[in-house]
Amino acid sequence: MVDNPRPPVGTAELTESLYSELLVIARRLLRAERPDHTLETSALVHEAFLRLAMQHATDWQSRPYFLGAAATTMRRVLVDYARARQAGKRDAGVRTTLGSTGIAGPSASGDALDVLVLDDVVTRLALIDPRQARVVELRVFGGFDVDEVAEIIGVSSRTIKRDWRFAKAWLACQMSSSA
């Protein structure tokens, strides 16, 4: 006989209980966008929720796992938004900087990154090392710290630090060759 198996946690229940945390992630992401960005924080959370809710059979394993999936989904929403905007305007890319711990706002020093270029480079990294790409995604787009990423991915913090160090160097190399 099985000891009270954990019932599946649905997207709606998790979203309701974690809504404030999703807003924090969305604010962090949108803070790095251009000043005239028209997507609002709650709209980003709601769009991510709709996309997550479409994954009917998903059993969210834990709070960090759900927040990681939500951050990934928000990344995709922003990338889709940037692509649609860029299709209508020349050089309308969404810009952000890659800081030591994640997303930072646009800088006056001109070291801003185009989110579409960053998405492309992270996608290429996923072909080489999917875990490192996931670390970048969670650190940069999700704003999670090393310990949170370790919990989401299920490896040690030391492994995440090593992956992050390598991935940042690889990204910098790829981004400079793309420029």
C-alpha cells in the first residue's frame, strides 16, 4: 500500500499562492526593458500563466520548479514580444545587460545586450550543455540566486557556480563575436 501519495499540484493553485513571487520575477525582467516598454508586469505574469496552464498534464514538483518554469515562460513571452516589435520596426531590439548575478537595467556605458541575441546564444549553449543553458536562463531571466538554481535543477550549489562561471565566459565570447 502506498503512503498518501502527494496529489498533483495544479498551475492555478500554484499561481495563486505564488502570484506575488511571480510579480517580483516579472518586475525584475521588465526593469531591464527599454523605458517605453508597453507590456505591464501583471500582463507578463498573466501571459506566462496562460502558457503554463496550457500544459494540462504538468505536475509541478515543487515551488522552485514552478518558479523556474514560470521564469522560462516569461523569457519566452518577452522574446516573442521583442520579435513582434522588431518585425515592425528596425533596431527595436529589447536591450538588457548581463550582470554578475543576472539581469540589470540598460546601462549608459553601451554594454547593453539585445534580448533576441541573448536568446539565440542561450539556445546555442543548450545544444552544447543543456544544464548550463538552464543555469543562464534561471540566473539571467529568472533572477534566481545560486542556491535557488541548485534546488530547481537538483544539483549542488558548487556545480551551479562552476556552470555559471563557464556559461558567462562562453556567453561573453559568443556575444562579442556576434557584435
